[in-house]
Amino acid sequence: FPSKPTLIRNVTILTAAGPRIVNGAVLLKDGKIAAVASSADAPEIKSAESGVTPVVIDGTGKFVTPGIVDVHSHLGVYPAPGVESNSDGNELVNPATPYVWAEHSVWPQDPQFPRNLAGGVTTLQVLPGSGNLFGGRSVVLKVVPSRTVQGMKFPGAKYGLKMACGENPKRVYGNRGGPQTRMGNVAGYRAEWIKAEAYRRKWDAWLKNRKGDPPARDLGLETLAEVLRGNILVHMHCYRADEMAQLIDVSHEFGYKIRAFHHGVEAYKIADLLAKEGIGAAVWADWGVFKMEALDAVRANLSLLSHAGVRAMIHSDDPSGSQRLNQEVAKALAAGRAIGLNISEDEAVKWMTINPAWALDLDSRIGSIETGKD
């Protein structure tokens, strides 16, 4: 059923668009934020068109934030219970599987979805796993009940391409004829991009005049060609700073843009480079030291990145952590303040809202409490 107009009054609003509004009011109508004001200037509570009086919620002593956006989730493709028959996130048959789409594995009845919503997450990006150099397409979902994944897909959201560097592809394919070294990883990326560039040129030439039979389709190269056209966003699993710099070089060689590095345990070491390149960093508050490439983790990573001007954001990569991303942001903020970085709560709230919304190219529609946003 359509939701009724709703007015939340007497509440502290962390807008993610500027300073907080103390003793504020938010009017929600027809699925949009219709007005934001102080409670003293609260928007008119009568609907001129329908004559319906909004539901009024007294928010005294409480806070309102934008819906939390989790830019790195595996809900639905690794649903609960976590048994082998439900493990549908990694297509471990080839180092390059850009032809698979996460949405074709998502189980919409995953009981982790309502738990995510209870934790404040309203939008999430479901990614394939990180066992391959090219893992496949992601899908952006709204956390709404549905019998089908089609009913959960965020209308008009771009697809992402999951890529991974470092230890994972080496571990999976080292004894299976795939890359055994980091230089093998990079050669693998470049070989696929060379094929994708030729495929894109062939199709662009045919689309220009549409004469004769179209070229043969290739599901994997279609995905990579759409990346080269700027229509699919690259989300890159990467821990070490030197590897991130290598992958930036590869992106320059083939003319695509990395939207965000995920996990980025050593991102603080190249914060200036990430800021210069306009690449986002999706990181944990305090995960690290669980494998060699995670040894140089620091708890202030997120704060250091934000302080350097990087579009920094929290992410979960974990069904439990995704229910507590506001607490993860609080930990990261405390770690930054402990080393002398004076970061405000108004800035930190962006780490779980407007910044990950930007990483999904949805910041014009979600991520902040402003008139006209969803």
C-alpha cells in the first residue's frame, strides 16, 4: 500500500548535506522528502491535494539520518544459512568471469535482508566474490520485501564490475593454470582489456551505421566494453597501496575509471593519490592483520582518508557488520580523533550515506536529507 504522508518533528537531523538541524522536522510524501525545516517552522501538515493529515512522529531526544548505503555486500548470493548449497557468490572456473551477474544468484528470501533493514541499511550493492580477477557484474538493491530480485533492484541504478587484486586470485588459481604472482594478475587484467577494447570498437563501428550482420556477442566482453564506455562502474577489491597504484596505471592505459577501491587496508598510504584521481575508498573501521596483505592496517584509515579529501566510506563485506555500520563509523571517527584529526559528526555521517551513494552514482537521489531526495 502507498505510505501515508509522515511528519517527523522535534528531532536532530544529521543531513549529510551540511550542518545538523537541531529541533528539526522532516515531511515525507509520495516516496520523497517533501520538506526539511526547524520544528518551529515545520512544514504545513495538511495535504492541500488530498486533505490527508500526515502521521506525526515526535522525535524528541532522537536522531534522523539518511538511509545507510552499504557499497559492499554479499547478501543474497551468500544467504543464510551459510551452507555449500547456498554458496553462489564466486564462479571459480576462470580468472576472468565478467560474464556472470550477481543478480542471477540473489535469493530474495535471505533472512539477512530484514536484519540489514533493521540496522538502517536501505540501499546496498551486492557483489560477486573476490576469487577472480574479474568477478562479474554487481547489482544495486533496495532492502524491500520481494519474491524476486527484480522487485528489489534499485530503478535505474548502474551496474558495477567487481575486480580483485592481490592474494585471492593467486590462491585460487596458483595451482590451476591461472596467475601465480602479482605480475600474473596484472597481465591477466591487461589481456582482457585488450580484447574488450577491440570488441568495443567493432560494435561501435557497427552501431554507427547498422549495415550488415552485427558482430557476434560475447557476454564477458559486453560487460567490459560497457566499462570502457563509462556505463558500468569499477569496484576493485584491493588491500595494498602499491597494488592500487598499479591498477590506476592499468586504468590509464585503457581509458576507464576506477570508481572505488574496496577494503583498502593500506589506502591511507596513498590518500593523496586517491584524492587526485577522484577514486573513492570503501574501507572497514578496524579489520586487518588477518593475512599478509592486511598487516599494515591502522584504525584511523577512514579518518585519514577523509581528512585528505578522499571520498571515504564505510562498508561491511559481512552480514553481521552490515547491521551495525553506524557503530563502525563511530569507531572510525574515534580512532581519527585519537590521533588528533578533528572530524565532526556531520562529516562522519557522510561515510555511511552520501559518499557510498556517490560510489554507486546515486548521490542525486539518495544519501542525504534534502528536499526531493527519495
